[in-house]
Amino acid sequence: MAKKAIKAMIKLYVPAGQANPAPPVGPALGQHGVNIMMFCKQFNDQTKGKEGLILPAVITVFEDKSFTFIIKSPPSSVLIKRAANLAKASGIAGRETIGKITMKQVEEIAKLKAKDLNTSDIAKAAKVIAGTARSMGIIVEG
């Protein structure tokens, strides 16, 4: 079987279980001739149970207008805000602290993000997540 020629690679951030033809999904896929409703249906089926999270999706569009997509883990900042029960991060990190999370929560986030981070060591991944939390104005205890 011959390989299909790749036409485009599209990266989108889509709320889990809530993909619809409205922006950003519709315009991004429509310009490449992809069946938008088919993508929305497949994406929503694969992301059931993760409602409330914004998930990055990497969509590969082929010359024959077919597509495949990979759903990655949510951004670290979203997971940190969820752990700290915050709506948004600090506007002036370093001078203003707006929340606290424990080291155990950081390790749980690191385990969830392990496949998308550039390290396989959970301790090092936890340091990356802790650094992100600090830059958001959130203190890591423990």
C-alpha cells in the first residue's frame, strides 16, 4: 500500500467533548477540505469523560482530504489551575502568589504529562511542573 501524501499538519486546542464546526475548528479544517463534522464526532467520542479540559490535537490532513489526529495531554497550566482550584493564573508572578499546591499534586500532574515532556524521569518532570506553577504565581509546598 502506497503512503498518502501529507497536505497539512494542524495544531488546535479544543475543549474535550465539545468540538463543533464553529471557530477554531471549522475555519482551520475547512480551508483544507476536511469533513468537519466527521472530525468533531470522532474527537468528541475519544474525549468523553475528560470534559472541562482543553486538549491539544495534532491533525494530519492528506491530499485525498482524509485525516488522522492525535490527542495530547492537557497543558500543564490547565492541570495546575485545576489542582489549585483557580480560574486564572497571576498576572504578576514572582510578586503575587494566588494559590498553593502540594508536591503530591505536582507529581500526579507530572505522571499525567510524562509522555509529552522531554524527560522520562518523574522527579525531573515534577521539577518542570513545579517551575510552571511558580511562574503562574502558585506556591508548591513540600
